[in-house]
Amino acid sequence: MARWIAGAVKHPGIEKRKAKRNGISTHAQLERDAKSSDPHVRGRGVLGLRFERGLGHRRTIAHGSK
């Protein structure tokens, strides 16, 4: 089920390193990158925010969650 995550994360820890270098929180860095005009940076930001939120939170009762 979670095999796609290994392929989606090409550079683990890159957002945390960028945040530390910029002197901001990791969440703030992810939000900044999610609004980037560069599609690669934007994709990393959006995926990171999704990981923070948790992958299962998008389901609703109507769609067959727990």
C-alpha cells in the first residue's frame, strides 16, 4: 500500500535542511515551498504538507473509512 511513498521521496530531509538554513520552522518552509512557481519545489512542499497532516485524514465516512 505505501510503496509509492518510497518513490515519491527522492531526497528525504531536504525540507528540514532548507528550513534550518533559512531559520524557520519546517512547517513554514513547506508552506512557502507549496506556493513556489517551480513545479519541483512546489511538489515537495505539497507532499510534505500531506505527510504532516497524515495520509488517512482525507477519507470520509461516506467513502468507507474506519
